Amino acid sequence: MAIEREEAIVLSRTRFGETSLLATLFTKNRGPLRFVVKGARRPRSRFGGRLEPTHHILAVYYRKEGRDLHLLSDADLLTSFSGLRGSLLRLAHAYAIIDALVGLKREETPAENLFRLALHALAAAETEPETALEAALWSFLLAALTDAGYRPELARCVRCGRDLRRSSARFDPRAGGVACAGHGEGGLLLSPGTIGILGGLATGTVREAPLSGREIAEGREAFRRFFEEHGLGRTPFRALDLLAPRARKG
Ligand SMILES: [Zn+2]
């Protein structure tokens, strides 16, 4: 049993036994790992308040080789992202970020780049204007998918290479991205605004104007289908879908 000390992001936690917790942490060096946190629910536990989902912590733990449950012995809070908790919309965006992390990295694999992207995205969810949150989330999802080796093609037809950023297109997750009218049979129809935003994010240009309700709905559906088609775990919009009436305004 080896003792480890490294940065982590808290993904989730549930009650375990009388006084303990089970916590899933996204660790910088080993990706997602599950922990028993003994006594964490006792009054005056040293873990009190530190293991909230989205918290950035310094974790000290005993790693049991070949096991899928480890023992968390200490946690220092590095960043709480407390601004997320003043807004349901911001918090739902933060949950989309941590939900995406679960399926994008296998346990026991180094995750330094994805870890850095996630911290940056959580800070954006806390501080960007609310109208910019959706584009910031999509930008994170694209970067995270690219890091995991699943970069979707969003600017050009996957079959003929035609630039599609000013026309409507179909999104075909099995083919790996968008296709023009002549090559995209079936698949999800994306309006010119949506393909413009997605193609822009993929090529490093972000539109200033807020996204419309239709663009948000189409873009989320494209990511949802891509995550499902490639078996990338939980779809990252569960919490945001609960806020749908608000998010689709405009
Ligand atoms: Zn084409």
C-alpha cells in the first residue's frame, strides 16, 4: 500500500456506513478513483465541508494496488469555486464539466492535461457572464474530447471537406462529425447558426453574441449523441436539462 499526495477534483460523494463517505475524485495523475473516507460524517471531522462536488483539493491517500477502492486519509481545500453556488445555472454548468470527466478517462491513467482543462472550465463557469457559459462549456467539451482522442470534425464535411460554417449541415456521430447536404443522410440537422458556433469553436474563434435557444438545444443534442455513440459515459447535460426552460430562453 503506497501513500500518495496529489491534486484532485471532487466528482461525487455518497453516504457509506454509519459515519463514512464514498467519494469519487478525479485525480491529476491517475484519473478517476474511488475512495472510502472514514468518519467523514462525524461532527468535527477534518473533512468537514471539503468534499463537495467541484471542489479542487490536495488529497492524501493510501492506494491499494489492483483494487478499485482506496482510502482517503486527508484533504486540503485548494479552490472551492464558491461563486458557483450562488447561481443554479452556474452550478449546472459545473456539473456538466465534472460529469464529462467521468467517461473520458479510464482509472489509473495520467490525466494532467484534462485536469488542467477542467480547472480552467470550472473557473469560467464561476466567473464568465451567464450568456457566455454555454459556449465556454462547449469549448471545454471539444478540448476534452480532443485530449481523449475523440475530436469531432465540426467545420468541414467529413466526406468531401467542404467548409460548412455558413450553411446548415447534418451531424453524424458515427462518421465523426458534420456532413454537407449531399453527404449527410440521416443524422441530426444543425442550423447555420449552430454549425457556425461549433465550427468556430473547433477552429478557435468564438462568436460574441449569446447563443439562441435553438442553437443551445441543437448543440447539446450533437454532444449528447457523440458521447452516446462513443460510449463516453454519462451525458454531460443532466443538470442543465433540468433548467431547460431558463436555458432555452431567447
Ligand atoms: Zn460533403
